[in-house]
Amino acid sequence: MPKKTYTDEFKTDAVNYYYDSGLSINTTAKKLGVSISALRKWIKLSKKDGSVITRGSGNYSSDKDVRLKRQLRDAEGAIEVLKKQ
């Protein structure tokens, strides 16, 4: 089976989703359909080159952004649960 390749944009989005969602690496990887080891590697590389916006790096304009992202994540989770019913 050929090895899957992902764009740099997808990798960056995946890492940002991991940080924003508050989910575990395992859960995030499963939701995105990627291997856990790949996601771990992308996270490690993003920390080295500073390409990912994280809460501790001061890149959020305010706590309101964090609150809104959390509300969006919760709403998306509720939608997924309802879709399964």
C-alpha cells in the first residue's frame, strides 16, 4: 500500500486543531484519519520551527478568541453526536 502524503497546509492545520481542540493526540489523530506517530512528529517539528500558533506564544489577541474557539469546538462535537443518532 502506498504511503499517504499530506500537504504542509494540512499538517499545520492538524497541529493547530490539536492545540485548539484540547483533545488528546490519539483522539485528534483518529478524528483526522492520520497516524498517531505522524501527528506527534508534526507537533514536534512545529515546536522547533515555531510555525504553530499556541496559547503560550502570545499569538491570541484576547481570551475572547480562546472562549469562542472552545464554544465552536463544543458545538461541533454536539453536531457530530447528533449526526450519529
